[in-house]
Amino acid sequence: MLLKVNNIDTYYGLSHILQGVSLEVKEKEIVTLVGRNGAGKTTTLKSILGLAQVRAGSIEFDGQDISRLPTHQVILRGISYVPEERRIIPGLSVRENIKLALLKSHNREREEEMIERVAQYFPVLKERLNQDGTSLSGGEQQMLAIARALVTDPKVMLIDEPTEGLMPLLVESIAEIVLEINRSGVTVLLVEQNIEMALSISHRAYVIDEGRIQTSGLSQDILADEEIQRRYLSV
Amino acid sequence: MDFNVIIMQLFTGLSLGMLYVLLALGLSIIFGLLTVVNFAHGSMYMWGAFVGVFTVAWTGNFWAALVLAPLGVGLYGLVIERWLIRPLYGRDINYPLLLTFGLQLIMIEVVRIFFGTSDHPFSAPALLSMPLEVMGIFYFPAYRVFLIVFTAVICFVLWFFLEKTDLGLIIRAGTRDPLMVRALGIDMNLIWWLVFGIGSALAGLAGILAAPIRSVYPEMGIAMLVECFVVTVVGGMGSLPGAIVAGILLGIVSSLTTLVYPQMADIVIFLVMAVVLLVRPSGLFGKAGLLE
């Protein structure tokens, strides 16, 4: 088991967001966490990353407990993060956004090589290297956010709402990219509002509602189960 | 009025402005990255001058003082951040403000207790004490020319550091989105610590540079702090280009006012601030909503 979330409780201030969430991600899998807005999807990712404080339970990565580690150390162990709303850093060029991700990685000295690798996935980014990252279109910013998470050779990539606000054509190509990244050997934990897309590209799925995992199983089974869709996923 | 006198006063204003620039840069870089309003900045400036006074008293060497003052005050800043300010991160922005306000009072009192309340004479190094002919029209104290050139060099070094080095890239990024920077594997605590040290060192440097042209006494940083807050507000809180432009502008405005109407010299910068805030509420180079 590469990543194992064990019965965690997470709070924001006084509100109890996650109430005993458990999930597992095996090496080379794409696992998706689906649920309605506010169900606790993003908080689960933030708990793994140490961005939200876990009060109880444990998180194991590669056999070691990472639940009390500061965020930067979690990242250095081989987890990378594609955040909700992309969070491209304003005032930095595309190249600088990528470089920032490389600074603490073992690819630090291989900036040009990594930019070539990014260009294989996203040729458009290479044309915009010196442009301000936030001046890119929404789709291009999403590509940059994924590129930034890719260049460190992560073992697991945590991807939060990658298709939010993108037009259907782009949704398809982002889905394609996630599959391609997974085929290159990167394990993926994906959080999505676009349930159909998430369930169609992932191997297994967890359904979260009101801070608890309600059910889990093979993605195709969840996709076919109308009862689950109606109870936990329909808006 | 004599044209030469105006030019001369312009230079005097520029040298005062350069002190503002150094202090405002320190305040701004700390505020921009840490959102800490450092009320101890004025007393760090004062400590820089005192370190200078005693270094020169012991070694007789101004250049040694020019190195030791920023170094000493910078180290002091590192200690303050690590053990007093860091525990307050994540709380209201007023906590570090109150803490540094208290520190300022303590720092002034400590100097009063050990060194008394009087002025400490301090003169420019022999090398820089003679007047220098500027543009063939007037003589200007060499030390002030040195102050202007040296500060310009420091500004360039700081620009180069922020724009061209890896650490500078992290600082620029951390100013805009510290959470994302952490999520890219960078230890922001370390960066905040270093930047507080750098900002403090700049205050110490301003102190030693000011020592030969302004009096050295325990309260010398109080008025200076207020003036530098005005500079950072006019320039835009957290903006480094703003600190430079506003520092020079206010230094020159204040010293030209001395020529025309000396009684106004001390308050004219507040008038400039009022006008700037009316026209551009977030300052000349400021971004709206920095604290939201």
C-alpha cells in the first residue's frame, strides 16, 4: 500500500470536517474521491499534505507515518499537489513557476530537461515560458499546475478539481493527460466534481459525504450504481 | 533664490531620502512576506547606530562598524523572529505588532540604562570628511555622496538578489502565496526567519550610515520610524519599488521645504501622504487588498 489514510479526524477551527475518514491507494492506481461540494474532499487532500491539521488517526505513506510532518517534508517524500483553482503564483513567469517546484527536488539541476518533459505533455507551455503564469488561459493554467507537480518525479500526485471551469473539450484532454501521467508510473489520487469523468478514468473510487466515507469500490461499479449516485452524488 | 542652493538642498534631500529608502525597504520586505508590521524597526536603526559608535570607539575603524552594525542587528532580528515572533504566526496580525511595539520600548530603555540619554558624537571617517566638488558648481560633503552611492548599490544588490537568485524567487513567490510555496516543498518558516534577519540588518545599516549626519541618542529611531511608515504607506505597503521611489521623493520634498518654509519641513511629508492616499488609497505602487 503506497498511501493509507487511517480513520482521520480533521477540524477547521471548531468545525469537525472529517470524521474518521479512511482510504487506501495502491501503487500505480488512479483512485478518485467523489462527493458533493463541502463533503470533505479537499480537506482530505489537505490533511494528507499537512495543510489541515489532523487531530486523530494516522496517514501512512510508503510505510511511514506522515500525519504529523510539516507540509514541505510531506512533499519531499514524493507527494505532489495540484490544488483547487490551480494557484499559479502571480508575478512569476511560467518558467519561474516550474523552477520553484524544482528547487527542492532531485531534478533541481535539470531545469531544461524538465521543461522538455513538460513540453511533451503541454507544448503550449513551452511557447509561453517567459509569460506571467497568471496571464495564461484557465486551461493553460491548469496545465501549468499539473506540470509543476510533474517535474519533481512524484510517487503520488494529489489532484484537486482539475476540470473546474474548463470547457468540455479541455475536460477531455485533462482526463487524457491524467491517464497518461498514470501510465508513466505515477499513482494518482483525484478529487473531482465531474463524477462521470473521474469514475471513467479511475480504477477505484471512494464516495464521501458529510465528512465520512460512505462507500467504496471499483469505479465502474459505482458509476453503474444509481442508488449511490442518487444518495451521495446528485446535486 | 540661488540656483546652486536649490541643487545643494536637492542633494541633501537625496541623502536623507536614501536613509528612508533603506529603512522602508526593510519594513516593506518584512511586511510583504510575513505581514508583520515591525514597530521595533526604529530601535533597530538606533541599535545599528550605537553598534557603530562603539565599534569605532574600540577599533577606530568606520568600515568595521559598517560591517558589524548590520550584522549585529541582523543576528538580533534572527533571535527575535525565532523565539518571539514565530509563536505568533497564524494569529491576528495585531499580535506581532504589539510585541514589536513593546520590544521598541525595551530596546530604547536598555540603551538609556547602559549608555545614558545624551548624544554620542560620531564623525565620518577621515577619508570621507572633506567636501567634494559636484558638477563643478558647489561643494558637497563627501560622506553624503558616499551615502547616496552606497545605498544605490545596496538597492541594486537587493534587486539582483530578489530577481535573479533562487532564494529571491522563493521570497517573491512567498509574498504572493505562501501556502502554495509550502506545497511545492519549501520550508516557509526558514524563509520568514531569513527575511526578518535581512530586514533587521537593513535597519542596522541605515543606523550606522545615519550616525555621522544625524545625532546618535536612544530615541533617534522614534521619529524616524514614523517617517518611514509614511514612506511605506506612500510607496504602497509591501512594495519595494514603492519604498525606493517614495523614500527619495519624501527626502527631497522635506529638504526643499526647509528652504522655502522651514517650519513646515517636519510635517510636509504627512501632507504628501494625505494627498497620495486621497488619489491612490493603496499607495503609489501598492496593491489593493493586501491584508484581506
